[in-house]
Amino acid sequence: MVEDMVSSQLDIRGVMCPINIVQIKLKLKEIENDGILEIVLDEGEPMQNVPRSIKKEGHKVVKVEKIPEGCYKLLVRKNGGGLK
């Protein structure tokens, strides 16, 4: 199960673009290639922009889950080729 493989977590609820993207990039640099980053973020603009930016950087969103309080949890697999 992917949830059992989470390498690191990042809660960016209340953090606006582009700061949330910067925080994700920094956190992804800290984990090993193929590691899983769990991200909790707000619905709306963050949920529209963050997955697109992650994919653009070459990483893979492996799971999206709506959680209480109007938030989402993303599980992102780090691609070794991204975030140079």
C-alpha cells in the first residue's frame, strides 16, 4: 500500500501559491528518489495548481484523497530526474 511507503509529510493548508510550490520543491529535495511525499492542502486554487506543478517537474501524483474540512491529501512519488 502506498500509504505505508510515505517518506515525509507536508501540511500546506493556508499557504498560497507560489509559496506552497516552493515548500513542496524544498521538501522533495530532502527525500530519496522514488520516495513518497504526503501533502495536505486546501481545495480550490491550491488543489488546481499544485498537482499540475508537481507533474510538470516530472514527479507523479499517485493518490488524491478528499479529507474533512475542505482539504485534500496527495501522495507524490519523487522522480529522480526532477528538481535539479
